[in-house]
Amino acid sequence: MRGTLRAGYAGATLLALLAAEPALASKADAPVPGRTAALMREKGMAPGAGVLVRVFKKEAELEIWKQRADGRYALLKTFPVCRWSGRLGPKRKTGDRQAPEGFYDITPRLMNPNSAYHLSFDTGFPNAYDRANGYTGSYLMVHGVCSSMGCYAMTNAGIEEVYALLRDAFKGGQKSVQFQAFPFRMTARNMARMRDDPDIDFWRQLKAGNDRFEATGLPPRVTVAGKRYAFTPYRERALEAQATARLHAEQEAIARQIDDGAPSIRITYADGGMHPHFARMRNHPSLGIISRPEALAFAGRDVVIRPGVRKAPPVMVAQGAVSLTFARLASGPGAGPAALRLPATDVQASQPSSPSARIALAHDGARAAMASAASASGTPTPVAGAYAAGLTSAVSSWPHGMIAMGPSAP
């Protein structure tokens, strides 16, 4: 009797597994949705063309970029991330709940059609950089549902589409998919505002790879040197020139942001974040169990830790109308230094009587003179320094009301 019961139980279990198998196969083999397929055709992307994945923690967004006929990658679609855990910054040790940041390679063996979280693929953590720095952790995934402990959770519907796009790229011959994970969108503004964060040096390494990709549309060639991310130059000189130009332009843009008064901030997280799309539907049953929902009340708040200070722009004086204007403003009784002398001119200008009129005239003259000087020679003439020295002495003796507005006041 007992043998019959055991046989019956084993048979029922086998039947259950056989019944479940088509469901597992169907979700892993589900085709790319029709709208996304149409978008690929519109953008000139073949179904089996290569893909690249980018994820941004603060914005809680995952991007799929797909290769076009010219070999370069273009943005196909952006997906909202339902849940990620930890804070901004890299994963350093097992149990810290950190979702990884950096550059990873996803291979077919990292795809999991039988995931307990609907579908998933492993990010490939730890990579060479993580190992060089002694970071530990494993099974850091992009998966379904809306619960995270070091992963990027996409909901079941989201992961099905992302999974299908990677699966088709592998079927089309792609050997590995580059996965780029960032703390936030790597704009000059964000980098300037986060300049005092303890992880800023690491993020500058990530930004170098980000800028190389955005300049060329090609995955950066990632290496590790001295426990730091490094990037091998592109083989084609034109591509490398594009990347280098972008890197320099971004450095200048960050400096301008700081000079213009960008504050230094920190962004608060108790335990990760959630895309606003899902935040608005947190009680919807389709999301299932959300990990640590109480922590979301503190997610993504900017806290100023050091106010920005606008850097005063340098005063530039070009030979010509601006020098003439300032000289005549300074040539009132007792105001003009002996060193400030101009060649004779046929131009006659009336002396403004009020400080506001003098300031307005100075602005107008400066604009006209600088435009004239730039069009004529491209740079101020050598005598500009002498005029500037004279003006410094002259302006210091003007009445306070005359200079209160100040040239180039913000």
C-alpha cells in the first residue's frame, strides 16, 4: 500500500513538473512585443543585432541600446526600474545590499530562464575591477518582481521584454552584452554637484567610459590598471578623436558649473529607490511584495552640504571703443591716472551725468569693442594689460554709487 502511495506521489510530482515546463519555456521564449519590434524597424535595427544595457540608479531607469547597420549603437527604449537597494556607490562586500556600479559583461550562461524572480540575468559581479579592489558578492541580478537585495528589479513584464531583447541578440551571434551601471546620469551638472561625495573619484572613472560611449556610439574598451578602470583607445583615429574631444568638453563644462555656483550636495537613501511610475502605483497588486517600502520615504532627496559660490568673471579690456569709453569715464576731475593715455581720435562722446548712465554706457561700449576686437584679431591686443592697470586705479576712485551695479553683475 505504501509503495503504491509513493509511486502515486512521484507520478503526480512528475506530472506537475511536466505541466510547469511549457510555462517556463513560454516566458523565456516570449517574442519581443510588437510595438518594440516596430520601433526597431523604424530605427533601422535588425532583430538579431547587438544590444547594450545601461542602468541609472538615481533616475531608476534601464536603457536598451541596439546596434544599427553602421555598427554604432542607438537608444532603443528606456524601462523604469521598480526597485533597487542600497545607496549610490559601488558594491563592496557581501550583505551590504548595494546594487553594483561599473562595467560588466553578460554572456549567455548568465541568463536564467528558471529564475525564482520570474526571469533574470546575472550582471557578472564581481568583475576584474571588483576583484582587484577586494570587493565580494554574488548573484547580483536584473530580474522580475519588485523586490531587491542588491539587484535591479524590473517587474515581471519589464524583465520579459528586456530578457527577450538580450536573448535575440545572443541568437544573432553576439558573444557578450556590455552592462553599464551608473549612480546617476553622468552629466556635467550632476558631477559638479556631487564633487564632495566620498565616491567621486570612482564616479570620475565611470564618467570617462560613459563619455567615450556617448561620443562614439560604441562600447568603451574597458580594462583595469592600478585598481582603477581604464579605457583602451579606439583603433580608428577619428573615433578616438571624438572621444577625446568629448572628455575635454565635459571637464570644461564641470568647471563652468562650479564657477557658476553649483552647490555641493548629497542624495539621501535609506535603502535604494523606485521609479516614480511605480511609486504612483505602489499599492497595485501587480507589483506584489515590494522590498522595504518604508525606506522609500527618504529616497532621492538632495541635501546641500556646501553652497556654491559664483565666481566673478575676469574683467577684460580690449583696445578700441571700450578703452575709450572707460578712459573718458575715468577722465573726470581728479579721476584719471596719468598713465591712462589714448591716441587722438575724431570720436566725440558726451559725458554721462548719472552713475546708471555711465554703467549703461560702459556695458554698451564693452560689448561693441569686444565684438570688434574679436572679429579683427580674435584676441585682445597686447596693450590691453596697460589699459586694465589704468582702469583698476581709475575705478577705485569713482564714487561708490557709480560702481555699485558693477560690470558683469549677475
